Amino acid sequence: VAKDLALQLPALGERGVRLLYGGRTQYFALHGKTGHLVVAERIDREQLCQLVQQCVLRCEMIVEGEM
């Protein structure tokens, strides 16, 4: 994520970068030392998408300040 946004790793914390997910469980997180997007919780497709063939998890990344 840091590389894709052309930010140095310390800037992720300084810019208040955070991930938002519409559900109760936060499935993704930013790894503080690498800037990688990682899975934070076990993702159970059968539980999340019981009645749909295509399962999509959406999350938003918020970055404060100008890009």
C-alpha cells in the first residue's frame, strides 16, 4: 500500500491511514513495518456469502491530507 501510494512507511502513520469495512469484523489491516495489506481475521466464505456465487469483501482506505 505504501508503495502504491508513493508514501514512505513513516508517512502511513503520520497521514492517519486506516481501513474501513462495513461489517462488524475488520478482515484486513495494514502491516506497520512493511506497509502491506494483510488479512487480519479468518475469512469464512460459507458464512459471509451463503446465498451468492460471487463473494466480494469491500473495504475503504482513508488517507488524511492531500495526495
